[in-house]
Amino acid sequence: MSTVREIEQAVQSLTPDRLAEFRAWFAEYDAGQWDSQIARDAAAGKLEALAEEAIGDFRSGQSRAL
């Protein structure tokens, strides 16, 4: 299985139970990939500008309690 189309076809052929199992696995996998990317970006300093902007907004009263 090497193409997106082949993966799509395989997913479409799953039974409802297997699809639910796949969906749960993929959600966990995707979240892990996202977490890893955020960690890499943070370690590389790519989020510093966003953090500084948020802190500036907070200090200037441009934020509100959730």
C-alpha cells in the first residue's frame, strides 16, 4: 500500500467495527504527530514571536479570563 488512493480504497473496504478501530488509532497517531511537531517548533524557537505577542496582549489588557 503505497499511494493515497490505495489507502483510501483500503479504508473504504473496512467493516464498521474495523473502521472505528482505525479511526481511534489514527486520531491517537495524528495527535502524537502534532505534539511532536509542536515540541520541535518550540525547541527551535519558532513559537517565541507568538508567545511574546500573547504576553504583550496580556500585559496591555487586551485579553480576558476564560
